[in-house]
Amino acid sequence: MITNHLLALTIAVIIDLFVGDPPHWPHPVKWMGSLIYKLDQSLNKGSMKKIKGIFMLVTVLLVAGSIASLLIGIFYWIHPLAGIFMEAILISTTIAQKSLKEAALTIYEPLKKRNIKEARQKLSYIVGRDTDRLDEPEMVRATVETVAENTSDGITAPLFWAFIGGAPLAIMYRAINTCDSMVGYRNEKYKEFGFASARLDDVVNWIPSRLTSFCILISSRPAHMPSAEAWKIVFRDAKKHPSPNSGWGEAAVAAILGVQLGGVNYYKGIVSNRATMGDSLVLLEKAHILKTNTIVTRTVPIFLILLWIGGMLIELARTWI
């Protein structure tokens, strides 16, 4: 079964690489978002908000996992190859390598043309921070941080869970991630209702984020330091991030590029001081957006190879037991 999962997730990466997420195509995340929104509107009120938040999360997971399992079961019943192909299609909807890199390019292109106003507007579509006063280095920093963080959330983490449990678990991972992105805030409205979603998202990303950091470091040579120094920077800085997982990707990319990420951000005019990641050996410039995309391109196949090695070792162990 693990071999089927490995074949499916590998095909999924190829599908996503060439097809991506066409905006007008039906997509499971859109359906999940609609369900989460309706449950949020009906449940996030009154008392016992934590319990209601858990109920919302469990409901979304059961619906998403059940539909995916039913589809997979039907197609495997028809033929194993049909099952693998359906798994690949479903897994491809949970990853976003193509769209992540394209989003970065929408900021790079206007920066290349010195159209700061357009770059700020495009950046506002993919980050939560205020962008209306950012200069070029700060826009580059925001873009690099977003790509670095989402390399795990948007690509390798769903692949990891697809390796563990096929398309149903990849879909359930994406459901958790979507719940967290919609209700996992610490503000007055969601600090209780979104508590379970935020904590479960931390749990399911713990292993993938660290594996992703490892793959970044072994797939790309640091531009301005020895590899051993890059590893030291990751272990030094990753834990500084307020998220238990996001710092691993950001610190690894910062070390490879020889730049410093983190610093002062503004959210609706309110200042937020983020810990810095990496050493500022060179100043951030628009070319670092392209270099970050290259890091992603190199990281994903290394991550796939790691999963295949793990799968083969598991199958080998089974033959000995």
C-alpha cells in the first residue's frame, strides 16, 4: 500500500507542476472553506466556544476524510491503477508548488519594472502584513518569507501525510490547515473557537517542517558560507519564530541565501517585532525571489526521494518480520 501512495504522490507532484490550481476549476479547499465558514457563522457565539471549535474541526475532518476515502475506495475497486490515479488527482489538489512560485513571480515582475505600486498591491494578496509603505527590500523579504514558510505547508507537509495515509490523509491535512487559516487566530473572536484548529495544525506540521528544512539544506549550497555554518544558523534561529514550525523553513532559506529575514512588520497599523532569521551577509534584492523559487524547485524532489527511501525501508522491514 505504501508503494501505491508513493506512486500517487509522485504523479501528484507532476500534475501540480504542470497544471497547478486553475482559478475556475472546482477545488476541495473551496468546498472546505465554505463548510468552515458556515460552521463558524452558526457555532462561534455564546459560551463553550472551545468545545464548539473542536466540534467544527472534527466535522470538517470527518466530511473531508470520508468523501476522499469513498472516492479512493471506488476507484481502487474498479482497478488498482484507477485508484492510484484518483489518489494522485486528490493529492495534487493539496499541494501548491506551481501556484506558490507563480505568486512570488507576481511580485518579482513589477519590481523588475520598478513598478513599486503594483508590487505592493500584488504582495498584499499573499501576505497579511501592511504593504502600502514597503520599499523593495522589505517586499522581497515578505515574499521570501512567504515562499519559505509555505514550502512546508503548501507542498511537503501534504506529501508527507499522503505518504502516511494516502489521499484521504492528505485531504484531511489540508482541511486542518484550512481551518487554521480561517479561524486559528489569537484575537477576541477566535482565540477560543479556533484554539483546537491552531494547535492541531502545529502538531501535524511539526515533523514535515523539520524534514523540509533538512531537505532545503541538502538540496542547495549556501551562497555565502560553509554548509556547516548554515546548519548552525537553522538550529540557532528556527526556534525564535513565534510559530513552532514556520521558523524552520525561513531559517533554512535565510542561511542558503545569506540574508536576514524577520524584523518589523505592521498589521493594520500595529507594529509586530519578529525575531530575525539568518545573518545579513548580503542585502535583500529582487533576485532573491528567483533564488528562493529555485530552492523550492530543488527541495521538492529531494523530499520525494526521502519519502521513497523511507517507503522502501518499511517494505524491506515487512519482508523480514
